Amino acid sequence: MNSRRQSTSSTLVPFIVLLVAAFAALSVAAQDKPREDKSPTPAQKQDLLIVQPAPKQTPPDNSQKQRSSEKTEAQEPSGQKKPGTEVDEKNPLISNIDLIQLTVTVTDVYGRFVSGLGKNAFTVFDDKQQQEISFFSDDDAPVSVGVLFDVSGSMSGDKIKRAREALAHFIQTSHDRDEYFLIAFNSRAQLLMDRTRDGQAVLDKLTFVQTKNNTALYDACYLGVERVQRGTHPKRALLLISDGQDNNSRYTFNELRRVLKESDVVLYAIGILGGSDVGSSLGMEGQGILDELANVSGGKAFYPRTAPEMDDIFEQIALELRHQYSIGYRPPNFVSNGKWHHIKVKITPPRGLPRLFVRNKEGYFAIANPK
């Protein structure tokens, strides 16, 4: 009897082992099946990322190869890239000596910046002759900015503190690849920082500046134009922070005015007026100077009365620089004879939009830029 039970047990044991193994195999297969169903998910996500508007097809040429190599370089880790090697820095947008470049600001009736307009919305006249626009861009491009900070005796007290705090708002709102030139001026203009992207370093440099002596405002603007034209970016601007009272410059107002008309630098002036300046003869004279310098360059002058208003104005200037249009055209039969050409830009707003306003520099001297 015992021997028969042992025989039966020895026969059942392998059978049970086989059943357990088969059951385990079925369980593994059942667990693996959902994984097979979910495996296409990454591929689906990748397809969604790939779906982009198809780029315009152009015949292959040398410039296309150059752009491809620039793109490869731009994708390198930032730690391995030397300063000043970005694509737009290596190839300025406009380099032809006969190509007239304009920086155009468009606003609506409420003063809000209007972006997204196409090239066909703009019409450019050169001495009343309509021109064909050969270059057009509304990209949020970085800017070479010259900060001209008045540290003369007339800026003493709370003026310089308010101006520095407002400048911080400008830097915070600006493009993260903007570069700065810092020029402080009293009896003479001095370059404190040359071509830096560290906005905080600019603010730190102004922390312990002492206000004293006279005001060489025209010399500072002249130096600012000269420096930003050496900047990395094709788009250039000056930010003049002063009460507008010059009394110690070597250059005259007319000389500075002509330099601004000849250059492609846009000047924005912020008049820091104290209580005694408003309505006074010196205050009115300072406003007139700042207005003219800004207007001739295609910029604008502002006169904040309170600290919050000053903060808003600095942010507004930073936003304007980021929502401008760059327009270029080649005048037929361009002659480098030094004559003044008047520019008029008209805009046709899309259907449904109210009247729009355009601001740009009023003209140029027909002088070929040196290569």
C-alpha cells in the first residue's frame, strides 16, 4: 500500500511542476501584452512634435550651407561657445552700403505697440518716390544699447536714485541677449563699461556714483553714438537719462544733431525734472533739447513726474525696442553725394483695425558706409 502511494506521488510531482510552469508562463505573457499596446506612445508624441509648418523650399546655395553651419554651431553647449558667436552677431541683417535701413515703431490710438503686420502693410517714400522694400523683419531681435547717465550736480538728491531704480525695470524687461555700454557724464563723458550683457553689473556700477560738477551732455551722446555703432547687433539705441541742461561740452548741439541724422542709432531721452525745473526757463530749455535729439533719430522723449510713472516709461521703452519693424530698401541710382533725403513711411492697417501711427527717423544723408 505504501509503495503504491509513493509511486502515485512520484508520478504527480512532475505533472504539478509542469502545471505551475505553464501557469507562470501564461501570467508573464498576460503582463507583457499591455506593454506591447502602450509601446507606440513615444512614437505618437514624437510625431506631434515633428508636425510643424513646412519651411520654404529654396534652391541649395552657399548661403544655405553657411546658415546650416551656423545653426550647428548655435546648438553647441553654451559653456563651449565664445561670447559674440551667435548667428545674428556674425552676420548683420543689413550690410550693403546702398541699402537704407529703418527702424519703425507702430502704435494704435491708445499708444499700444502693434506687431504682426506684414510687409505689404508698409509703403516707403524716399523724396516722395515710392520704394520697393527689399528687407523686412519684425523679429524680437537683441539690441546694442548705450546707457548715458547724467551724474552732474544738477542730478543730485533723489533724482539719481529714482533714475537707477527705473533703469533696473528697463533691464528686466529687455531682451536677454541685449548688450550694454555705460557712459556716465558730468564735466566730461566717461565710458564706465564697454559691451557687456550683464545688466546687473551696469546697475552695480551706478550704485556709488557721486553727482558733481557741470554737464557735458552733447559729448556723452556723441561718444554713445560712436560706441554703439561698434556694437554686436545691427539694431542700436541710446538711453539718455538727464535733465537736459548742457553747459560743458566740446561738441555743439548742431554737430550732435547732424551725427544723429547720419547714424542709424535711435535715441530715447528720459528727462529727470525736479520740482524747481518744471515750468522754469532752464527746465523748458532742457525739454526742448531732449525733444529735438530724440525726434531727429526716430526716438522719443519722456518726462516722468513720479517714481511709478518713471518705472512704466522705462518698461515701455524696453517693450518698444522688442516690438519694432526693420525695413530696408535700395534707392535706384544711389549716389553717395552727401545730400539729404527725406523718408516718409505710410501704413495701411488691416481691415478691422483702427488708425495706426508710425514713428521712424525722418531721413538720411546719402553717404556710403565704409566697408
